[in-house]
Amino acid sequence: MSNWSPSSWRTKPAKHIPDDYPNPVQLDEVEATLSGYPPLVFAGEVRRLKQRLGDVAMGKAFLMQGGDCAESFREFHPDNLRDMFRVMMQMAVVLTYGGGKPVIKVGRIAGQFAKPRSSPVETIDGITLPSYRGDNINGMEFTPESRMPDPERLLKAYGQAASTLNLLRAFSTGGYANLNNIHKWTLGYVKDSPQSQRYSDLCDKISDAMDFMQACGVTPESTPQMAATEYYTSHEGLLLGYEQAMTRIDSTSGRWYDTSAHLLWIGNRTRQLDGAHVEFLKGVENPLAVKIGPELQPDELLRLIDVLNPKNEAGRITLIARYGHEQVAKELPTLARAVKRAGKHVVWSCDPMHGNTLKTASGYKTRPFNRILAEVKNFMQVLHSEDCWPGGVHFEMTGQNVTECIGGARELREEDLSSRYHTHCDPRLNADQALELAFLIAEELRANRVDNTAVAV
């Protein structure tokens, strides 16, 4: 690592980073401005998350990562942030109770703006323009002006991320996350759903247990874990100019940390061993995740792990499997076997969203709930069969009452999609579907509880 620097990625091929900014000098100036801004997260928080993920890697905890497909400027509102936080807290309660392990909560938030696209251009009615690539790059409106990359959007994204983190820290430590509030986390539009009654019944059991504990002197005042929660942020480390600008030397350790988020991930399209994204992220101390999918061979995966985690630190690497419900049972066992045989410490997580996307006859992208559930079940069964811990899930979800994924207990149909289809990019689970999925995963965890030492890699 002696030849690594935050800018060494610029000598490598960089995929999915826009190179058509009309004024490169302005981009340089914006990145220089960002490099003087305060960090969004702190090195101590990052180290704490790595420790927590180390517990997940050893089968002692469970990772829940979720949030918007892509954050937007237009939908930025404190109510939306609160509702997302509430859903994740509900899911965490369900998973903790069902799985019997601590749940590490990581949001796709406060930085998840940019998205890689399958094509750099989009054609509508014979007009071809640059594709929408996320609000920190260009606009969604199909006009030449909106689709032109604008460096000033990076400054607006930083400001929104800072405000988001401020509110999330208040929610997580200011009393809202107190377990005495578990009945209050249910969203209004979910109250008449089957999941609401299941959640309410679970809360009653937890409240009874808390009454007993308080009678024994264990209260939120004496036990901080009952009054607050740890909540971390993550996003895809795609725009490396922004990530470089946010990378600083920690004064206590002398090491480099990317202060834009606690955890960064490398996408399935940008994990080339000789590419810019691997080059940049191998040098920062943050926990890293890598999306893995079809066609990835065991040898390549092991080389990638060695480059990103040469010391084999538990908690440094999370592997996020995204295969699709039909492929995960065919492709994942070989990789799991190779990683275990090599003695690599990793967190295994499941992204059941990206491999299960389809387009309806009416033109909407959607994800069938039954396929999402099937991929999660197959993922967990594969890893249990390979004596590995299926330690996490990674969802695109929202607290809003959207109709973007079909199926679930309310049986959303294709004809329902148009009623509340609001995503800027890919379809998301709504709160009702997310909570239903949490109950189903909790049942899988409960059915497969095993000794921690038996599943530790």
C-alpha cells in the first residue's frame, strides 16, 4: 500500500463515472471545495461498525442494510426520513426477536445518489439524450439542460447528506429509538395490514419482557442499549472524485478514512481487479462490500478479497450476492465453498432485488415479492448447507406507501403499479412488504439456529 494515495485511482480505467461534464475545471473546483468541508462520518464510528460486522462474520449478529434505490432532491423531507427509520426499526425488532442475535442497521442513505446505468444514453420518441444517472450528476427530466452533468449537484448532495445524518443521529440517540416506543413505530397506512397485527402481538411480548426487566432494575436509564440504537450509513462508492474529496487522514490512527459514509460498496459492474474503484477502496479503512453475481469465478473472488482485505480482518468485507431467485442455488455454493476453504473472514449478505427485476407489458419495472422471498430462502439454505452464516440482507425499500413491487400479503397486482409508482430508478419494497419480509426471514433464522462456532468461517 506504500504507493497508494486517494488520487491513485485516476491512473486506472474507471467505469460508470461520467466523463462528459461540459466544464471540467468547474468539476475540479467543486471537488476542491468538498475536500475542505467537514466529514460526514467519523473514524471512530467507522471502526465501531467494522467491529460490529466482525461479529456478523463470526455468526454472532445479523446485518440489515436497506434504503432507497437512489436518493433524490425532490423527495427529501424529514417525514420520509422518519418513516424509513421507523420501518427499519420495526424490521430490526422482528429479526432480533426471531433470530436471537443483535441486528446491525445500515441504511442506503445520506449519499446513495448516483447509479450505474446499462446504457449511457436514452431514446424517447426519436430523441436521444444522456441517461439519468442520479441527482448528484444530472436531472431526471428528459431535456438537454436537465440531462447535462452539473458539478454543483455534488455540493447539494453533500448538504442533503449532512442534514440527513443530523436527523438520523437525533432519531437514533434522542429517545425515538427507545424500546418503549415500539408500538409507535407502525406507519399509519400499515395499521390495517396483516403485518401490523403480527407486529403488535410481538410488541406485546417484548413489552411484557421489559416490564419484568424493569421490575428487576434493568431500565432504559440504566441500560443505554434499550434507549438508543446504532445506525450507520452506506452507499455505492461510484463517483470517485467525490469519494476522494471526502477522504481524510484520521488524527488518532494516521490512516485514511472515506468520511462520506461508514460503509462503501463496489457494484457488480465496477469490481474489476485492475479498475479504478478497487484501486481507490483498497486504501481506505472503511468496511467494504462487494456485489457479486453471475459469471464471477471463485479464483477471481478470492483475488478480489485478497486485494481489498490482505490482513483478512473480520468485518472488513461483506459479499452481497445478487443472482436472482433461480440462479442463487446454482452459483453461490461454489463461491461459498471456495471462501470457506481459503479461510477468508467475510459477511455473506443477500440482495434479492436486482436479480429479480422485470418489465411489465405496460412498461413498468417491477419485482415480484415471491421471487424476492425465494432468493432470500435459497441464499440462506445454500449457506447453511455449506456451514457458513447467512449473515445479512440488502433491500431497496422505502417508508412511503408506494406500489412498485407486485405481490405480498396485500397482493399488489400489475394494474396497481400506476397508482403510486414514485421511484427515480428501480422498484422498492413499501413498508408493508418490507415488514412482511422481515417476519419471513425471522422464521428462517429461527428454524436454522445453530451454534455460533459451527458457522464461523
